[in-house]
Amino acid sequence: MDPHFKAMLDQEAAAAAGQTPPPLSAVPPAMIRAGYSLQRKSQNQSAPLDVEVRDLRVAGGEGPVPARLYVPAGAPDVTAGLVYFHGGGFAIGDLESHDGHCRRLAAYSGCRVLAIDYRLAPEHPFPAGHDDCLAATRWAFDHAAEIGFDPRRIAVGGCSAGGNLAASIAIDLKSDPVRQLAFQLLLYPYICPDETTPSRQALDGPILTKAALDWFQTCLAADDHPAINRVILGSGADVSGTPPAYVVTAGYDPLQDEGRDYADRLKAAGIATDHVHYPDLVHDFFVMGDVSPAVEAAAREAAAALKAALG
């Protein structure tokens, strides 16, 4: 494991020694969200500051949702654009928890980034978040001139659950005659495979535990929904016709196998796909930029791929 992340985890384990935390189901979701956002924001203070940031509201599935537009310093009036969906198991995470990460993507790629604050489970179970992100992506195409997006160069992206949202929307929009995505940026995506993968079986943390995965699934409440195929992106998902992809996985992450398998399915469908694996990193590392220099390097690599794909 990356020594910086190991030191962080050792320190957290020492601080929690002798304590038995309550099950996630016994803690109000708002409290879990507040703690997660505070922790991740405190771990990402070194992100670029010379990025213009503007909060706005965009279309959602059942009305407007908050969003945040990131414009790189010195950017021309029109650039390529990335519609970005934060991670957090569809139940936690927000614009603040992923602010530093989005700043890096914008600053290092030269692309505008539109981060979407979609509705969260369990208060808004499936398909609320998926509907919000699909509507927001359509909004980005339809209002490209207002936000400085080149409609011919729009990508979707996301990390963890946000990766599921991005991949799902890439499938949703592949037959749209007007709104044609140019790229998908999938960072340690939560693919929700058909069967439990070896990495999910073997790894209980760090960062993403089996208890957390179970809680996220319970919150999402998608299991019996007729449109569950929008979440389960396993072998039954028709990925043909989706845009080129950049897929990141991490070695200390229960999701690594499903991310790798999804990249393989994209390749098998003829989709130009780069799969980058970081064997010594953990789940959620992109939003912990201050923990290890490896995060900065990975962020620059992802941004470079975005820039190369969108021009």
C-alpha cells in the first residue's frame, strides 16, 4: 500500500481503538453525510485555487438541482465540458466533498467541469439520482452556450457511485440523435456486477467496507425496481455504441474487479478504452489529495486523458 495512505489508516485505527461504532443504519444519514464531507474537504485543501467557480441550478428529474461550474484560469469562452457526478454510494457526498477533485480536473485538463448535486438516497431512492443526472446532462447539452460548453465535446464522469451514474447515462444517451457524448471518465466505478466479485469477497475496507456497501444498497432500494438495469451494469448491460472511456481502478478497493471487467466489456464491444490500475492505492483516493503525492499524479493523468479525448 502507498505508505502515505497506510500511515493515515494506521492513525485512524489507533484513534478508534477500543471503540465500537454504531451500525450505519442507526445513524441519521445527514450526520453521516456531514462527517464524510467534512473529512474529505479537509483532506483536499491543496487543490488549485485559480479556478473560477459558480454555483447554479440545472434541470433534475423532478425539478432543478444544485450544480457547480468550474472554469479553468484563462479558459476561452468555449471549451470542452465534463458533467461530473460525485461518489458516495448514492447516499452521501456533495459538491463540497468533491470540490478539490473537480478543481483539479478543470485546472489540469483545461475543460469546464459541471458538478451535479443529485438527490440522495434513502430520502430519494432509485431512480431519483439517475434521473437527476440524466436530466442534468441533457441540460448541459441544451444550455451549452450559457455555460461555455462545446456541445460536440461533452463528456460524463464520476467516481464510485458517480461512475455508475456516468456509465449508465452514457448508455441512456447513446441513441440520442442530438446529444452525443464524446467520452466517459469512470473512476473506480461502482458497476454493481451480476455476481459478487473476488475483490468484493476478499476486501472489507479499507475506506469502503462490506457494511458500507450493504448500507448503500439498502438506501438505494433499487433491487425490485423495474428499471434496475440502469444500476446493474454487469454482463447484461449493452455498452455498444457508448463513447470512448478511461477507467481507473485501485488495488485496495473492493470495486477493482468490477471496474476492470467493465473496461474489458467496453473493449470487447469495440469501444476505445484505457484502463489504468493503481495497485497501491485505496478506494476514494481522488478526493484525498493531501494524503499522498500519488493522488496529484493520478489526477493529472486522468485530466490528461480527458484533454486528449476532448481536444
